[in-house]
Amino acid sequence: MSEKNKGEQLREELLMNPKNLTETMSEEELKAAYDFCEGYKTFLDAAKTEHEAVLAAIALLEKAGY
């Protein structure tokens, strides 16, 4: 049953086969993404409302020298 019928072949050609991006990323890219996510999660935790988001953004900008 290793041979595929026309329907199965057509299915492979036409339908999308989604893959998780982490399956295609290198270890360095994956680590960089996770490192970025940690900072973003910290920002989201501090910025629960619009007002808090502005205050957190100002603090980040001042820390960066702006």
C-alpha cells in the first residue's frame, strides 16, 4: 500500500501542510526568539492597562537613553 492513488497525490500537491516554525529554526534563532519573548512577557506583565503600557514604554526608552 506504499503507492498513492490520484486523490492522495493531488491532496499532497494542493493542500497546505503547516509546520511549526520551531522545526525550521536554528538553535541560535530559537534562543534569540525565546530571549526576546522573555522581555516581551515582562513588558506585558507590567503593562496591564494603556496607562501602564505608556509608563513602561517611557521607562524602557529612558533606560535606552532617549
